[in-house]
Amino acid sequence: MRVRLGLVLGLYLIAATLFALRTPRWQAPDEPAHFNYVRSLAQRGQLPLLIPGCYPADYLAELTSRHFPPTLTIDTLCYEAYQPPLYYLLAAPVARAATALGRDPLVFLRLFSVLIGAGVVLASAGLVRELFPGRPFLAVGVAGLVATVPMHLTFLSAVNNDGLAELLLILSVWQMLRLLRLPEDRSGWLQLGVLLGLGLITKPTTSIALPLAGLAVVLAGTSVRRSLVSVVRPAALAFGVALLFILPWFVRNSLAYGGLDVLGLKRHDAVVVGQLRTQQRLAERGVPGYLKDFALTTFHSFWGQFGWMAAPLPGWSYTLLAGFTGVCVVGLVLFFRRVSTDGATDETHERIEDEVKPLLSARQRQGLAMLGAWIVLNLALYLFYNLSFVQFQGRYLFPSLTAIVTFLLLGWSEWIARRYRALALGLLLVAFWVLDLWSLFTIIIPLLTPGT
């Protein structure tokens, strides 16, 4: 497994580095605003405030339509200033080092994101390995697909806090899966609390880990031979530690933005004047048209719709990706039909692939329930975004990408005999890697370079 995972990591680093170096400047959604947050910390040593004028809608539309020509400044874009500070605090020294060396801070910061993305790839493999120790091909496959989904690769090689937030979410869920084995491990719950707290001071989307942790408490406490009380006591430690991490940020925002706006979201909604509202889109398209746009654009932008949604993949590629998704979903139904007739067992099967049927232990069933809840919570958050603003962007599902890919590959593997799975997996990942490079050199660079 180590050799195969090393190959996956190598392919990721090659592709992500090329994306970081060759993607035209600012051609990832919100990259200039994230960059300005880092620059504010690097130059002035203080956190920025979200103020009126941070989202100049007309000027931003001009920038994106002209592909950010060098004659136009991005200095006024500061609408990400409400974000929690951890990523930016880590990135500020990188920007300062680039400036001191006379190098481009944007390139250094993109490469910093690439390194964080490597952590995402490795953590994805570790999480799946924890749940399915007898299926190493699945862990490698999940890591490989996480590394090569074209749109995901774009964000892992751009300046933003998405990669770090995703990494901390994966590590948090991985720790929850461990605690299903060792539910009374106080140090394990303490570690979970630290991960939850770090996530909360990185990006608001990591808050979905809190109800997941609550589910982990219930699952661990209702397992055979354990009482819920024996788990709740150490678990309370995790939530207390997480609160200690986020409390200073809440106080700062309350003082800066007033009242109970501890996340800065009310200030954000007031500042982003000019962003397309859901009611306006519904009035223009009607409910059927709105739902069609929502579904198609979400699907397209999940796999690849580059720049500021201006450079989609060609139609044939979406057809192939839809076919792949459909095959995986049908296979997943077959997978669950098979395992539902086996009954849960108390011991984990270390050699699942040697079984005629893919037996699942009780803990594996709990783990899959955790992954399913992860996706549901992420989807609920995505739908919540779209109640007020039109945000048809599949990237908002990337916080649960590891779980999504795990289910896709469980379904995909149902169609392939065990002896051919390693070969088929290799071909699948190479195909996605080629799609990545093809997208960069035939779509992103030609279509998003200023003057094109």
C-alpha cells in the first residue's frame, strides 16, 4: 500500500504544482480576497475587518470578465475578511518570506496550499484504512480520486482556506472512527477537541464536525457492553476544548461587528451587495428552471468548471463523468443489498476481499453511517447557502469529498472482479490525472489568460 500511495502522492504533487505555477493569476474563485487577507497580516500584522466596499460587485464583474488584466488592481477585494484566522496566520510568514527573497508571494502561497493538499490526500487514505483495514486498494483509490478530481485539484493549488479546513475535517472524522474502537479513551477525546477547535478557527464549514462528533458519542455509547454515560463524560472534554479555541474569535467578532454576530455572517450579508439573490433567480427562471440550473451547474462545477465558473469542461467529458457516477451509484445499491443480508459482526474482518460477500463489522456499519451523515450535513449546509444567494458551485461539497469518493468507489468496485481491481483502479486514476493536465493546458490556460 505504501508504494501505491506514494505513487498517488507523486502524481498529485506533479499535477498540483503545475496548476499552482501555470494557472493564470487570480483564476480561482475568491483567490484575490484570500490573498489580500494574507497580505494584510503579513504587512500590517493585524487581522482585517469586513467593511462596506469590500465587495465591489461591478468592479469584480469587470475583473472576472477581463480575466484579471495586470492593469487592474485587486487591492479593494477584501470580502473574505470575516473568515477565521488560522490559515492566514500560517500563510503570512510564507508571504513575508517570498517578499524577502524577491519572489512572487502568490506563487509561494499557492505552493503552500499544495503542501496542505498533500495532507488532505494522505489523511483521506488514513481515514479509509481505519474503516476498512482489509481493503487497502480502497484507501489508495479514495486518496487517488480525492487528489485528481479536476475542480478539487484547482482549489488545492490556489490561495484559500479550503484545503486546511478540509484537512482538519478529515482528521476529525478519522479520530471519531478511532474513538468508536476506544470510546473511553480520554486522550483520544482530547485530541478530537483540539482538531475540532482548529477547524472552527479555520473556516465556518468545519462546524459540521460538531454534530458528527455528537453522532460518534451516541454510536459509541450505544454499542454492546458500553453505557452512554461512560462515553459522554470524556466526550464532553472534546467539546469544551473546541469551545476554548473558538471563544476568543467570537468575542473579537462581537466587539467588531456588534451584538451576537460572532461569525461575522450578518456583516458579510450586508457587505456583499450586488450578489445574485435566490429570489431574483426564482423570479427569472421559475422553480423548474431554477432546479434544473441548480442540479446541472452543481454537477458540472463539482467535477470541473474553472476560473470564476467561466471555463467549463466540454460536454462529452460531463457525459462520461455522469456515466461513471451512475455506474458507481448503481454499484453502491448492489453493495448495500449484499451487506444487508450478512448481518453485523462484532469483529472487524481484516481480509474482507477473501469473503464471498463483503461482510461488515458493527463498527464498519457505524463508520459508514458516520460518512453518510457527513455528506448529509455538508449537503444541508450547501442548500442553506442557496436559500439566500445563488451559489450553484459543487466545490461547496468538497468538505465531505472523502466520504463521497469512498461511497463512489465502494459502488465502482462491485462491478470489477477482485483480481482486476488494482489494474482497473490504476487505469481510473491515470485517466483522471490525464484529464487534470488536459484541463490545465487546453482549457484553463488558453481560456483564462488575460487578453483571451
